[in-house]
Amino acid sequence: MKCTLSVAAAVAMLGGTSVLAQTAPRAVTPPRVQQAPAIDGRLDDPAWRTAAHITDFVQRRPLDGAPASERTDVYLAYDSERMYIGVHAHYGDPALVRANRVDRDQIWNDDHISFIFDPFRDQQRGYRLTVNGYGVQGDALMGNTASGQTTTVGDMSWNVLFVSAGVLVDDGWTAELSVPFKSLRYPARGAGDAHHWGFQIEREIQGKDETVVWSPISRDVMSELGQMGTINGMVNLSTSHNLEFLPTVTAIQAGKRSATGEFSTETVKEAGANLKYGINSNVTFDFTYNPDFSQIESDRPQIEVNQRFPILYPELRPFFLEGQEIFRVPGPVTFIHTRTIVDPRFGAKLSGKVGKTTLGLLVANDEAPGRRADRLNAAFGKKAQFVIGRARYDLYRESTTSLIFTDREFMNEYSRVVGGDGDFALGLTHRFFARVIVTDHRDATGKRRKGYFYDFNFRKAGRNLSYSLISNAISPELRTDVGFVRRTDQRQSLANVSYRWWPGNWIVNWSPRYSHSRNYQFDGTLQEEQNGATANFTFAKNITVDAGVNRDMERYRSVDFWKTRIAMGAHVATSRRVTVSVGMSQGDQIRFVPDPYLGSGTAWEVGLTLKPASRFQSDFSVTTSRFVDRRIGLEEFDVKIARLLSTYQFTDRLLVRNITEHNTFDKTLGQNVLLTYRVNAGTVFFLGYDDRYRHGNLIDASVFATSDYLRTNRAIFTKLQYLLRTRS
């Protein structure tokens, strides 16, 4: 019988508290099959009749441990090469199904089901494989952050090869997955020795704002990976070495308008290759020569007007994205930022886990520093060399210690970083994190600087009460050419506390939060003081609202500015066709000029997602920033950036995407059209067209005496990459 327990009824029955049953950890033992199922999304193969059957699911959202409101059937089987998974997602009302034919990794706002594997059972990293009702794939790497919380979806830049299919049926949808074991890393076992992996199943029902899981998850335990069940009994998995070869061919015809107004074009053709070799089931070697780092989507525009500190743009290049979870060092300083490697000729990585030690080593060169116009320049044609290393050792449950090393060498310049950290679980709800790093930097003039950084972090996260205490410092002499540093010369202390109530009616939960921080220079001068109070509300029907006020002091050019700002935001995803998000902040703002002053600043962010049909999706966003000099009532600037991204999915493999962007401050207009044919996670063909325009008088007023939009750049590009996978 289908359970239709409402949130309010469940709370009334269960006293409004966490309702996780105190039961033994969930476990499942899939059988070995002789005949693999055909992956067509239909559960009519003989393998499913003997497969392990899972149907016992509970909520993790909105109510821990409450019965799932919809039935889910999952079937598991395996052979030496692959794991096979079957799914039947039931709905009492099929009109609730949210399923769209979209590109890979674009399914997170659809109803979907995820299978999370922790082969080493170290509670440090989980492989998430996901499908929606049409069998469209998503994948991500999950891992505990420095705060101890496991990321909700995970790192979606990770891509893995598996096969899936799905179909809509009368009472919901069914799906099938075939997951090659060589797509995952797992510990080696002798013949006949059974594997025991951490395992979790998680289903999202967007129309009900509900998440159900196989192994119960409590908000009173910080780690999600630590609450997984197990998949047991798999034996004699393949011991063959995985070998992947990924050649890439790129051709670009690019045009640019010169200072004299002439439009010239050039054609660039390049070929490269990537090699991946599985040394064993848990260690992988990657090599790339003349890597194709062309990006099929440019950096998302950000407002750069009146910014005191530089803006961080994320890494988008495939070679550096894969395996980056090993090299990620969270905190106020990004010590490993691979965009500093601008144009490498080669790159190589060794990554994996040996015993309790996770290792990552990256080496690359960079031809960009040697690109000098003057051939007589001593730096002409020289390359910078990069070495980046990280090692992490598992101490005990969800606790690790790590070492980090980075080095960039160019002629007589160098930039070196070495440090260590520890992440310690203290009971179920507390964590302590500590990191200390030292830097040694010598620039082109021979000037040498030695700096240091430390970060101490104590946190508690629970169903109701959460708080954190943080202290960090960045010395004035800290420099790194391998990372990203927004600012130096600061000693910062932060504290925040929040409490979450769970009424369980039309207000699912709400939480007030207070935060306070102080930031001093090393000479003892107070640079910033921040005091903030916010309230967050989660309503039924996929509606969230937040509001807050800040009273801050910021010191700039020896002047203390006291600022008061308010902020509000809302996100509404009640309809499966329309999603709306709005954010606003308004109040005092500093004008960062040589003679600074306090004015009034207002910023808006508005987003609208339309899904009128399963194959079409359009995302429209507007970001604004307006500043007024209150002394004279004059508007200093009013920036509006509009972005429209629309996608039409012709078939499961073929799609077309259009991006239109307009910046009212820079007076720029961009158009990008991309045709994608995707066979799988590795084999893809792209054909694209990109156009850029700007007001003529902002290009060069002496040449173009017009405010009409003139083309500044144009490019037509193709890219083909083909994945060849063999065993050795």
C-alpha cells in the first residue's frame, strides 16, 4: 500500500523530532549473473528476477527517517566486469514526475535517483552516479569539506563512463544502469575475497520537495558518507589494467578588429592526446600532450566595477578538472589554482590510494611566460615548470592529516609552498580543522619574500543547533604563483551561531543566524568588523526565503567607514515548468577611488528558468549593481548584465545551445551557438560560432565616432574527441 503521510501528520505522530530508527546499518549482497541485462530502461530481463531487491526507503528531507511518501524499487546484480542496477520509481500521481531530455550533468533539477559508492569505506570520497526518468546521466565526486559537511551533490566536474537508459511508464519511470568497475577506483582483493563497499541510494522527488534514502541519514550526524550502508559479497572483480586513449582535434577560425578598424582572421588547427592508465584498481596515471584546453563555454560574467579585490574565476579545462578533489585545499587562500598554468605543452598526473594514503602528483610546463615580442629578451621561448603534490593519510573515522607542496620555476624566479593540515571528527556533531602553510617566493628582480598562513576551524552542526569558531591569518609577505590570493596582511576571527526549528506544517523549518567577525592588520590596525543577523525559511512546495541585515565597519585608505545593508532573497520551484529566484541587497557602499566616500549601493540578481517542453530549457538571468553619490545625488554607475542560455535536445545525443549576453556598462554584446553530439562522457563532437560586439566609440573613439555596436571578435570552431578504452 502506498504511503501518503503528509509532513504535518508525520510531525504530529513523531513529536516533531528526528525520527531515525536505531537499527543496524543497512547492507545488501547482490548476486553474480551469467547473462547481462540489455540496457534499454525496461526491467524485463531475466537478470532482474534474481537480483537483490531493495524497497525500504525513508526520508532524509523534510523529515529524518519518516516513511517515504512514494515507493521505490531498486535491483542490484554484478559480474566480473560490471555492476547492473535497475530502478522503478513509482508515483501515486504521475503528473508529479519531473523529467527532461537535457545534456549530461544537467539533471539536478529533475526527479532523479543517485547511487553513491565508497569502495574504500574510508568516508572520505564517494562516487555519485545519477539518472533521471529518461536515463540522462549525471555524476559527481562527494567528499567531506573542511567544515566536516559532505557536499550535497558533489563535484560535478568529474566525469565517468557508464551506460544508462530510462523510460516513462504509467506510474512513474524505470531505468537501467551498467557501471564498469574499471570506471571506479577500489581496493585490490585476492581471488575469492569479498569486497565490502560503502553504499547509498538517494532519490529526489522535486514536486514534493522530498529526498528519500536507503540507509537513514540524521542531521544530528555531520557526515553523510559516515552514514552509508554497505554492499557486500562481490568477489573476483576484474583485475585487468584500464587503458584509455583520448585524441582531440580542434580547429578555430578567429577574427579580430584591429585598432585601425580592419577585421583580420586567422585559422588555428591543433591536435593533442590524453592517455589514462590504471596501474592497478586504485592508482591511475594520466598524461596529456599538447592538451586541448579550449572551453566550450566562457567564464560566466561577473560585475568587476568598484571591486576592491581581484575576482576568482573557476577552472573549466578538462585535464585539470579530473581528479581535482585530491588537490583542492579549501580556505581563504586558494593555494592550488590551476588557471595559473596558462598554456602547457604537456601535463602528467599520478593519483590514487595506497593503503590509508591518498596521493596526488601533478607536473606541467607553461609556454605563456616565454611569449615575448623581443627575441633578444632572455625570457624568449622559455617555459615555466610546475610541480604540485598532495598526500592525505586516514587517521580514524572521517579524520585525516595531509601534506601539500607546490613549486613554480621560471628562469631565476620561483614560488614554493609547503604545509600540512589535520581534519578531526570529535564525536558525531563536532569537527576541528587546522592548517599551517609557509611560502617562499622570488620575483624577476631577485626580491625574496617568505610568508605564512594558518587556519583553525571548530564547528558543530546538528539538526537544531549549529555554530563555528574560526581564526586565520595571512602574513604581509605571503606570495604564490600557483594559487589565488585575494588579500594579505590580515588576522581574522569569526564566529556564528544558528538554531533551526522544524514546525513541520507549511513552514518546514526556519532558522535565525548571527555572525560576528574582526579583521586586523599585522600592525594591530582594525581593518574590518562585521555583524550580521539573518533568518532563513523553508516552506512547503519548494519555496525558500531569506532576509538579513549587516552593520559593518570597513577601513579603506586610513578611513573607517560604517555601513548598514539589508538583503533579501527567494527561490520558488513549485512548478515543474517555471523556476524563479530573486536576490537583493541595498544600503551603504564605499566608492573605491583615491578619495573614497560612502554612497548608496543597490544590487539585484534575478533568475528565471523555463521548461515548456521536455526537450527545451531556457535560463534567463539579470545581475545589476547601481551606485549613487549621496553627497550630490548623482548616479556614479548602473551596471546590468543580462544572460540568456537556451538549449534544445533533438535526441539523446544531439543538442543545440545558445548563449546571449549583454553588459550595459561595458556596452558589449555576445552571441554563442554550440552544436553538440555526445556519444558518452568521453566521445563528443562540438561545432560552435561565437560573435562579440561593442560600441564603436568605446573600441577607439578616434577611429569609430559612433555608438552603434560593431563586431570586435568572431570565431568558428570545431572540436572532436574520441575515447578509446581497452584492457591490458
